[in-house]
Amino acid sequence: MDISCEVCGAKITGFDSCRDVYNKLSFYTLSRPDQKFFIHQCAVDAYAAQHASENTKPITTAFALIGLNLFVNYHYTGKQVQNAHIELAKNKREWPVFIQPEKKAKITVADALKAKHGEERDQMIKEWAIAVWDMWKNQHGAVMELLTPYLTINEERQQKNKIS
Ligand SMILES: [Zn+2]
């Protein structure tokens, strides 16, 4: 019998829950030799953004969406996204509540785990991140609003470094 995740629609046959599929994938992403790119961060953000609900802490979904935006549109590596999260967390603020759109993404954690170990799976994780970001289309503007102050500060810092 095919069992699917009620939230993201992933086929979870052979696992108890979608979270179990994700844990299995995390075991893989954390063991990847290229820790400079840090593919794990893409998986963390894709999974979180795809499972956002009213029970999710606002900061969790906001950070996941910011991470996906930086990855998809600004070509940040996972490591750079992680650093951005650390920087953003320094500003204590109220994070807006994002409710996941009803439309589902075409790719899920199950597809990522199904892809062949190595380059192929890393590629699938990147495509998964893009698909989840795409699913949130109606919130792209709101995410950009959160991100713009951070990007401005970062740019100014880079300019300063160039001059000095
Ligand atoms: Zn799921």
C-alpha cells in the first residue's frame, strides 16, 4: 500500500513518516565530503518550507524561505545561507507567520532520497529546493522584504572591505 505525507504529498512507503525519510536524507547530506557547499542546508530549508503549518514557529518558516531565496536567486552556497541565518538571528524581532500555500511542489524529500547517491542526489536536492521556493510564489515579495535590509548591510560591508 502506498502511504503519502499529508502535508507535502511525498510517497513514504517503507518509512513510518515523512520525517523519517528526511532523517535518512539528512544522514546522507551531513556525510557529503563537500562541506564548503554544504548541501545539507538546502535540504533543511526545503523540508521546513514544505512542512510549514500554523504549528510551526514563525522563525522556522521565515528562515527556511529566506534560505531558499538566497540559494535560488542569489546563488548562495549552503554554508553562506547558514551564515546569513546566524546574522539574521542576531536581530531579535517578530517574524511574520507564513502559511504554506495549498498547491504542492512537484518534488519532495522522497524524490531526493530516491535519486542515486552522489552528484545525482545533490542535484535532485537543489531541484527540490527550487520547486519548494516556486510553490511559495505568492509570498516571494514578503520574503524579499525581510531579506532586503540584510542584503543592504552585507553589500555595504563588502564595499567597505574593497576600499580599505
Ligand atoms: Zn512530507
